[in-house]
Amino acid sequence: MNAASPTLLLASAIGAVLFTLPAAAQAMPNSLNMSCAQAQALVAREGAVVIGTGPNLFDRYVTDAGYCSTQRSKPAWIATRDNPQCLVGQECRERRFRWR
């Protein structure tokens, strides 16, 4: 029976620890826990960010249409802790074409 190498044991231990850590990097900010000013500052600072707006509700908010690839942008209002209709920035939406 071969003894496991120290490198393999160390790698396994590190993997086990990392697997059990909470997914803090994936935590989504929730607008209902922020003031309107905090939500606006978050969008302005990040340029584009996904924000939760309620249970199982979320969307991507951007500072300008440059973050929308082929889509257009439109103003986005969301509920925050202190404002039921806070203008946080913009959201990307599909372009709609008019047929004559």
C-alpha cells in the first residue's frame, strides 16, 4: 500500500476548505437593503451590475448603453430601502422594430 504524497494531501485539504467556504463572491446585492443613493453609487462604480430587487427577482443595471452590446438601454427604476422608485441607471432591452 502506497502512502499518499504530501503534495496530494495538501491539495486535497485546500480543495476541501475552498469547497466549504461560502460563495461570498457570488453574493448578489439586494436593493431592498440599500438606500437609493447606495444603489445609484453601486451602478455608477461598477458600470454594470446584477442587483436583486426582491425574492427571486433580479436584473442587470448599467450606467449607459455602452454596456448593452446590441441592445438599447432605457431608464431603470427599482425599489430601495428608502425609495419605492429609485432611478439607479439604465437597463438593457431588446430593440423593437416598427413594421409599416
